[in-house]
Amino acid sequence: MSFSFSSSDVSSLAVSDWKFSQIFGDKLPGEEVQNVDIITAVQFDKSGNHLAVGDRGGRVVIFEKTDGKEESLECTSREEFEKPDFAVSRHPKFRYKTELQSHEPEFDYLKSIEIEEKINEIRWCATPNGPLYILSTNDKTIKLWKVKEHKVKQVKKMDISQPVSSENSLLAERSFINGQSEYIANGHSLEWKENTVNGVSSFNGGHAKLACLVDSTRATCRKVYAHAHDFNTNSISINSDGETFISADDLRINLWNFEISNQCFNIIDMKPENMEDLTEVITSAEFHPYHCNLMAYTSSRGFIRLVDMRLSALCDHSAKILKDEESHGPKSFFTEIIAAITDLKFANGGRHILCRDFMNLKLWDMRMDTCPVATYRIHEHLRPKLCDMYNNDAIFDKFECCLAGDRLNFATGSYSNHLRIFSYGIGSEEGTTIEVGKNPNRKLLLQSTPRLRRSSLSNLTRGFSRQGSNEFGFDFNSKLLHMAWNPTTNLIACAAGNTLLMYHHA
């Protein structure tokens, strides 16, 4: 599938008009962020109607898109009610739906290691209708969850000292369930037992029984895919056939069938006979969006390998390799570290691949294996600080990337909670930069020239000082690692610590 742009598309995408939409989980002033509340995974489903968020505490929180009409009903003034429909903002809004405890901390007594409950990856399973299915994984165990809505009948009682007519009984019940009349407004039926004599309703024992049908969401674990990885699982990806998925750790990639939880097939094995000969590890893996036989995986050496699973049962020696040899400049101690690809995404058209390493965001055409078609410099201004960042472990941060659903627009994160947004072939190479945080409408202009250098590591963690109107400090303790682009609209959800923020393109 090729990408085509009309003149109206180009003009609208070129304007850097991203606006703050919503925020969830914002901490109160003076409140400390708990480590278990740090967000570690963000993922939209294919319809764009649901969003799943995983954290270090092993929880998965699900949000659902709301109807825009519900927001307009919250208006209180006459003027707001009389506004025309086109004046109401039409960008999607989300609300909390449910949450589940996906993983618990474990201890492997055989290897004497602790297994964290932290959620590494979340993937939605394709379901045209009915219940929602989610794959979630920590370092060792993958679980399949079914999320389904149920209607629960709640029975309440109220005291009525005098009989009331059947015409007024509904008003009495509404008064009794003060603050819960939304069940009536949503069309749920009300039932109560009564004895009618001469048109007057009297309730047994002076009590009225009120039964309300209330929507609730339950999550049940349907499958557990465990004991298949000796190393920490870094990615999972669902095949377009809807029947299989892959899971990848540092040295192996396994192919699973959803219905079989106790058996998988090893399709990639990079473990050498002697571990001293190990030169690279797997960092991510992803299925092609349309061709169920194609997949790609990345390595710590900066390689992207495209695999056709029809060619061989073990696919590690039958891959097409994409490698940008000229992108890292002169060789140094940090060359291989910053070359490691931390995330990989296929464009919806299936022709392009987006990958992120520490310094750059790169767009590849699968038909061109010599060099990427576009390279965007994310951290070039930090190159003089690589030594300090190595000592501070910041150089090992794994930044993710995401793409729009209908065109080659993409985003990634940086330090100081900077969100970087780019459009292929449109606008400048610097793209748009938004500082995600307390001032959601603040936009930044990053300079490509290096900032002032500091020798102290303590100064590094506080960021660079501002030396002009376009100079902004960088806080290496706050970083935008995880994000997702809504597949049906220009809405980006990104995680800053324990806070989920959403931005939309006006």
C-alpha cells in the first residue's frame, strides 16, 4: 500500500498545532511518586476506542473512548447549551473503564532470582465485536486476559411511612438513590415489588425494593504462557492471522498459538555455544501488519533483520539485513551502545519501518537496505555528554516510537519529558517539540548546536542552564519513554512517570 497526500492533508499536517487533551494520574503537590506507579507500557487497540496502560506494579488499566455528546451535557450555562454543534471540540476523550492485576512478584528458587511484576509489553488482540482480549507480559510470563462487560442487578431498600401512588413511586425511588440517577438516564430498567389496592401502591413492611441493572467490567485470565524464556522478555507481537503471536527475549524468539499455552516453537536462536562469543542481543520483534509470514527483529548492534518464516523453520540465518553503516560517526567506546535499536514499528502500509536508537529516529523503506530514507536527530546535542550519561546509566534508556494510522507521521520521546513529532517529507527536520508536564500547551524549539558543557555529574542530573530564549534545560530524571498514537485520529498518549497525558492535533 502506498501513501498519498492531498494538498489539504499536507497543509494540515505541516502546522505544528498540537494541543493538550487529557491527563490521568497526576500527583498532588508534595506527593511522592511510588515506583510501582511508574507507567511502563501504553497501547491503543486497532479501533482506537480503547487504551491499555501497564505499570511497574503489574497492573493494567483500561480506558475507553467516550461519546462527545456526553461532554456537552456537562455544560451548566445557557450560553454553553446554545452553542452550535460545530463549536464543540470533536477530538476523542477517554475515561477510566477498569483495571486488572496482571502479574504478581515471584521468586525463581531454582535460579535464585526475583521476577518483577513490572509490565514490559501490552498487545490488544483483534476482536471484531464482543469481549476484549489483551496480552500482557513481565520478564518471564505472558498472560491472555478477557475483558467483558456484565450487567449486575443491585437491590436496594427504602423506607416509606405512607403509601404513595404509583405515579409518584418513581419520584420516590429517584429521591432514594440520590446521586445514582444516571442508571435511569442510561435506560436501565427499574423493578420493584408492590401491592396495589384502589390505585394506591403499598410496600411490604414499609420497604420498597429497587433493582437496578448496573454495567460492570470483569477481567479473567484465559491463558498463561510461561516457562519458555530463559532471559527477560522484551517484546510480544500478534500475527495478522489472529491465531499466533511471538515473544522475544535477549537471545530467542518463540512462536505461540493462542490456544496452546504449554508449547511453542523456537524460530530465532542467537545463543552461541560459548557465551563468551556473544556479540549482540535481540532488542525488539514485530510482525508485519498484513503478511502473516513476515516479521522483523532488531539487535543491539543496530541491525534490522527481515524474516520470511516460509523459508526455514529456524529463521536466524535467512534474513534480509537493514544496517545504516554511516550514521554513528567516528568509532568510540559508546558507538555500539548508542547504536542499539530500542523499538521497531511497521507503518500501516506495510512498506516502511520506523526504528529508534538512542540518538536517532529512522524511517526505512523495506526495498532499500543500504540506508534509511529519513533520519531525525533526537539527542545529537547530548553527544558531548555521553561519558557522563554512561556513568549515570542514562545512556541505557530505551525510548519507544509510534506512528499515525493513515500516513507517515511519527513521534518519540526525549529527556525533560519532551515529545518529538515528525512528518516524513513535510516541515523541517526538527519537527515539533512539546514539553509534556504541568504546562501542557508549552512548545519548544530545539537547537541542533551543542549546549554548554558541565563537568559535574550532579549538574548533569539537574539539566543544562538556560542561556537564551531558545535554550531549555534537560532533566535526565524525567524522560518520555512510552507512548502510542491512536490509529484512527491524531491523538498521542504518552507516559511521564506515573502520569498519562494525551495530545491531539487541532
